[in-house]
Amino acid sequence: KTRRVDVSTVAVWQRGVLAFDNVPLSEALEIIGLNYNLAVDIKADLAGKQLFSTFDNEPAEAVAKTLSLMYGLDFQVINDTLYVRGK
């Protein structure tokens, strides 16, 4: 399966910056998990939630805290897993 990719976005990821522009939250979480070598465990309804944000070499815990504030969901990094739960 192929799709168009914004080359500037790929270049940003290579520098350790995660930039999301209207990306479904579930897809963004998978990318975040891959970037931080984390498994992602989602037990929350993410339907219709999009991510518009940039994370510049931030620790995984800081990303989880930001996402928690943005979406009113519980995001936690425990060991090597990012947990996403409804509040």
C-alpha cells in the first residue's frame, strides 16, 4: 500500500522531531510508540481524534503528559509500554 508522504516531515523525524498535522490519534500513537521503542496499549475511544502537535526530542513521559492534557485521557508510560485509558 502506498501513499503520498511529505518529505519535509520525514526529514524532521530523522532529527528526532515528531511532527503531526491532522494525523488520526491512533496512528500517531503507533508512530510515537515506534519512536520511543514502546508498545502501545489503547483502552480508550480515539474515534475522531486528530493530532496537531510537534514534539522536539522530548522524553516519552513529557509526550504522554501533553497528550493527557490535550485529550482528557490518561496517558502513562510504564516500563516499555504507553498506556492510553479513558478518564
